[in-house]
Amino acid sequence: MQMKRPLIFMQNPNALKSWLTACGSDAKILYDLETLDQRFSPSNVILLVQLSDKATQIDILQLCQQQFDVLIFSDKPSTSEGIQLFKKGIKGYLNTHATASRIQQALATINSGSIWLGSTIMQAMIGQVGQSSIKNNEWKKLLTQRENQVTEQVLNKKSNQEIASLLGITERTVKSHLHNIFKKLQVSDRLALALKIHNW
């Protein structure tokens, strides 16, 4: 798979060194977000954008609508801000002062076609999905009784350790059940599981 070229748009020169180190020599610094779709193909680049008065959530929404992969950096990241941005279509969310290795991990994840989000935001998103009503329970027929119990706890935002304690099983057994659940329902992670169940 060809790696997409990183394009950096930021207002904080102090963070630029980490960003450039993480992105390597192929990175290009952007000075504006105007007409990006006319200058670059969304299939060839990843946009690293610092959220600011010059890159608002409205600008981010427009970039996502143009099919760009957008990795957002925030000076004061929060779960609520992250969720709002993921709903707009971003592919990743990090602190402006993230280490170069963390930025590289995020870029690799996005290049592989996945999204990069912290566990706190993932749990919050699962919780929001879990609050909506499930239209039918067809998915339950595909799982064993224990797998259904594990799935219910995932939808209740429980960690593997909490699920193990609640069900009186080991954490390793919980992981085994999750592996089987993901395989049977053809999903890759907890968030995808919650989304699939609620859109079944």
C-alpha cells in the first residue's frame, strides 16, 4: 500500500518540529486550506490540521466532505470535541504536542484505512451508540448465550477486566469471546460492533 503524503496546516510553530519529524521528508507545509481539492487529490494525501481560528470545525467538515483523510490536532483535546469532529468525518484526533512516535502511529493507522482515536473517546462513542434503541435482535441469534452477555457489557461501556469480573470469567476468556463475536458479526473492534448492532 502506498503511503499518502502528509500535508501540515498549523498555527503553532513550537509543535512543527515533532510534526515534521513524524512525517518525514515527504511532508509539505500548507499555508491555507483554500481550494485544496483543486491542488491535491484526496486519495494521495493525509491532512494534519491544527484546530484553530484559521481551521474551524466548519472548515474540517468541508475537507471531510471533499473526501480528504484528516488528522486533527487540538491544543486542549477533549472527549466532547473529539466526538464532534469524528461525527464530521475526521480519521484521527491527537494533542497538538503529541510525540513524533504517536503521530507516526496515527498516520500508519489512517494509511491502513482505519481511524485513530483514544480509548476514552471510543468508550464515549460506544456509549452514545448504546443509548439509541435497537430495532431488532437478529444479531443475537448468531451468538452463544455467553457471547451475548459479553456483547451486552461492551454496549454498557465495560472494559474487558470489568466484564470478566461481572461474568465470573477470566479476562483472557473475555478476549476469546470478543474475537469470536467480531468474527461472527464481521466487525473489527468494539465501536464497529456497537455501530453494526444498532444499524442491524
